[in-house]
Amino acid sequence: MQSAMLIRLRPRGPWRYGPGDGAPDRLDVTFRSDRLYSALTLAMRQLGFLEPWLDATARADTPPFAWSSLFPFQGDTLFAPPPASAWPPRPQLVTSSSPIFLSKLRWNAVRFIPLSLIESILIGQPILADQWLPDPESGCLLRRDRPSISPFRSSTRFTAPVDRLSGLSQSASSLACIEFEPSSGLWVVFRFRDADTESVWADRIVAGFRLLADSGFGARRTCGWGHAQTPEIQRGAWPDLLFPKMAPALASNGNQAGSGTALYWLLSLYSPAPADAVDWSLGNYQLTIRGGRVDNAAAAVSEKKVVRMITEGSVIAALAEPVGAFVNVAPDHFSRRIRRSGLALAIALPTVTAAPSERPVDTRPEGLETAPGESPAESVSTGETSAI
């Protein structure tokens, strides 16, 4: 049985994870897994683990661990984007004391729902719609019978440089950010291939998060943004750590490797590897565009190549659990590779009816990148600029 590690981060102030185009007045919906890899790579370099880290991730054919994007939590409730194939919930699962209330509940306005509710939907338990309330600020689905404070909200901070001699300011700038409620924060889960991998990498990853909690995630780190309290660590078996009731249900459905095409719910961004046997005619998935800039000390700031990736919450159909790959996003004039993480952290869902005996025909969406069959990377992007 594979093991997992859940890490909670409680922000000390505002965070910023901007969109791919760097627009200062907009935000990304999630601190995504590729950006988290970039931040951890910076931390591993400072801790002296850069080469082993690259060997285990960007240079490995099959990395020994995978991780999710950062998702919100409030109190003891963990939120995540629901599986696209199971949301909105099927009408036969939803009950309500008022048909009028049921017709007014906007399921599609929700971006994040509690893991406990996702688990109930996946194992077929009924849902009482009267208990839930979509939060317009954060896009989270909150319990109606509990204090309905938004876990987080978007805000705009203004700065104005002041001349020390004249006391005057010539210009002001604004930047969008995320502000968290005191009992809220962000969580991420790491899944390890085996006990040996956990014994080697768990403590190193925790050290990286502790360093980043002090130095900051994302933009405006030198101004105090992106900082967090000491990370809270919880360990357990995968996927029982997140879904204690779902693992037996999956086993009873016979959803095992090699039993045909299965559905996999993504908790991270995903860029398909050439060996991933994905049937793109099935599933329910969305694409996002990932760009950014690389700040090379030996050269001017350059734009990374833009790539399309499968988003968190998507459901894809494959003959085996998707692995994903790193995509080279270095500009054409760069002599070294710069890799963006597209490794998948996926959870198996009940199998689909179709079980083809041969590898599905590659009908991936137009423009979706896959990592070419090339030699291991010699350098990896180690961070985003402040505009990202």
C-alpha cells in the first residue's frame, strides 16, 4: 500500500498566484502544481538537495512521488475541485425539503467542495441540498448550519513609493492578492511510491516547505506576501488519508490496474507522457494555458513557451494510472532545457463500461503538449517572476 503526506499551510498575510499572462489585476484560481514544483526546486537548491531532487523528478522516467496543487481548507474541512464527471451531482442523489430551494441552488457556481462530500457522491450516498451554501467570494461550497465565513477572498493592495527627501509620491501601483480567514489556509498532498521513497524524501520535502513558509510562495515575497506559519504534517495510507470510505468502494468495484479502461480524477495539472494510454474520446476534462517568464541571471528576462495542460478536477480515461511528464518550455534561443511539471496525481474512480483490448487511438485535443522522447533535462526552471 502506498503512503501519503498531507501538508497544511496557514498564511500569515496575503498571497498572490497570478494568471499565466501576469496581469496585475487578476488571479489564478489555484496555486497550481507546476508552480509549487518551481518553488520547491528553489528550496531544494538552498537546502543542498538540488541534484537528488532533479534526479528524482525531472530526470526520472517514473518519478517516485507525485503531488497535488494547493487547495483551500477551513478548520478541519479540506476543499478540492470536484471530479468533472460527477459534478453537478446526479439528480437521484440530491434530496431537499423544498423543491423551490433545489431549483435555485447553483451547483455550477462552485469551484471547490469538501472532500467528505466528494466521497459521498462517489460512493453513491444521498446529499441533502438544504445543508449546503455556495460562497460567492471563494467559490467554496460551505455548510449552511455552520458559520458561513468565506475561507478566502480576492483583494487589491495599493503601493506608492515615497521620496525620502520631498515626502512626495509620483506614482502608485496595485496588485490583486488572496486574503485568508484566520482558520483557513492551503493544503497539498504528496503520494510516495513505497516506504523507501518516503524514508528518503518525506523529511526533505517537509524541510523545503518550512523554508518556503519563512521565505514565501509566489509574488511579493520580500514584502511579506506568501508567508505561512510552520507547516502542519499528517501522514497515512493512500488514498485513505483523504478518503477513508472510498478505498473499500473502489476495491469492490474491481477498479484495478489492467482491468480495462478506468476513470482517473486529477488533483494536479497534467501533461500526458508518450507512454500514458489515455483515451481522449472518453472522460471529462478542460485545458488551461500555462506561460510565464524565466529570469536568468546570465541573460535578460525571457518568455517561456506557452503550453496547454489538463486542469485539476478533470477526469480522464486510461488503461493505467496516468504518470505525466515534464515539458521543455525553454525559449528557442536557450541552450539549456527548462522543464514545467506535468506529473499527475490521480485517484481512480469507478471503471467505465468500455474496456478496449488494445491501446486507445491517440486523439488528444489539439495543442496539448507531450514531453518528447529526449535525454534527461540538465536544468529546470527554478521559479516564477514576481508578475506570475
